[in-house]
Amino acid sequence: MQRLALNRHLVLGRAGMDLYADPPGTEIPQATRFVSHLGGSAANIAVALTRQGAKTALLTRLSDDAVGRFCLAQLDAYGIDRRLVTLTGNESRTSLAVVETRLENCQSVIYRNQAADLALTPEDVAQTDFSQYDSLIITGTALAQDPSRTAAMQALTKAKAAGLVTIMDVDFRPYSWPSTAEARDINLAAARLCDIVVGNDVEFGLLAGDMEQGLTIARQLVADTAQIAVYKRGELGAVTITPTEEFTSGIYRTQALKPTGAGDAFMGGFLAALARGQTPHDATLRGSANAAMVVARVGCAPAMPTAAELDAFLATHPAPI
């Protein structure tokens, strides 16, 4: 995966607005004040990578309204290239998440009615110059329905043909899919086009069609097509699989405020480390540390650490076993 070392990433998937009940600890039914942030899994990954020094662009659609323009302004503020972001009308709506900053029974209510990001078209992909990037990262929500599904699969095919490293965050959201069977078939087809596949135990269980066989399908993907699979197990850490090794790693302990943002932070820290030439083992630890820092901070996008902050954290926290 030599090309990834150049650290220019194209992320395909959703961006949205997050509204966090404020102050932290407030439950949504009692909230009278909310703080707005950029959100959405693909946008969060883009922020995480940018904070780690990468050059990152986003390929998506947003609604042609005030909320969509809020997201554009936020992308600009974070330094993310949004020239491939298209505003779309036809009553489409940018994703909205109403979230709590609390650890126990944290509520995250997501509104996805006529989601603008799912209006991404094959024409949007056809106009993209993949030679400008070193990797394509897709999130599984982009596969939930057409035209975004066809666009995302076309993007993977074109990216591989252009020599990019293809990467998938399975990011399974059941509410986006008409059936688990359809989700399994489509996500597995996409995973087979990817060099790196990252997901949790439930998401690999989905790919396997059996929640008990998630680790087996992760190993099979590496045996067949992928170069790396990261099977995340929550508080139990992760199993990272490559063609030559398989290892487990734990998690970094922090004073968590909320559970949200960890997966996006992991992906950003992990990929940025690989791009700097670190081993999969060290990249997994760096991704895990990034996730630990984010769950101890308010928000998702604004919580993403800089490379210097992550270095300082790693210097003062021993690597988990």
C-alpha cells in the first residue's frame, strides 16, 4: 500500500449537523439549549484525518438550504476540500443528529428523511479525478440505497483502477436498510473491493450473515482480497489481521463523557499512522488512542485531536495489552 504513504484521502459518505444538548450531561427531554457541530460519519473521518495532518476531500451531497450551507462552512473551517460536495434540492434534507453528552443510556436521535447524501449520483463520481488522491474511504451508509449505492460501488471500482488504496468503514445503521439480508449482500460486495476493512463485531457479523462468525469473515477477506481487516470489539479492544500476522490490542482508558465519535476517530488515527509508514500494529494503537481521546471530549468533529495532542497522549499513556 505504498500509495497511501502520500496521505491524500477522498472520503465518500454523509456529512450533517449535530445538535448536542448543553451543558454536557443534560438529557434531551430536559434540554433548553443545544450546541451545533459538523457531524456525519464521513465528515467526522475527514476531520480526524485533517487534524492528523492529512489532505482530505469529501465527496457527498448536501441539501440546498441553511443546514447544508452550515455544513459547507464547517468543512471550510476544518480545512476539508469540499469542491466535490454538491448542493441538491427536491426537498432533500441534510442529516441531523440530536445527541446527549453522557455515558449511560446516551441518546442519539438521527433524522434521515430523504437524506441528501443518498442522492449522490454516478455522474458525480464520473466527474471525479481519482488520480488526485491516494485513497478512497467509503462508509457503509452510502450503500443503503440508490443512486448513492451505485455511485459508491462505481467509485470503488474507479479508485482501484486508478491505483488508490480502497478503504471501507462498514458503519452499519439498521434504520437505513430495508432488510438485514440486503445490507449483508451489498456491504460484503463492497468489502470485497477494499484493501482495508474496518468494523465492529456486529458489523463483521453482518458481513458473515452470522453474528458468531464475524472474525472468520474478517480473516477470509484478508485471505481473498484485503490487505488489512480491523475487527473492533469495544471494551475488549481490536483484532487486526494482515496477510502475515494477526494480533490483538486493548483500549486506552480515559474518563469518557460519551460513547459517540470513537469509530470515526479510530479510522482517522489509524489511516494517518499507516500513511506515515507505521506498522499496522502501531497504527491500531494510534487509532485506539485517538478514539479514547474523543470519547473524553464534547462533540465528535470538534473533539478530534491534532497530531501533537495525540503524540502527547501516547507519551503519557502506556500501550494497552
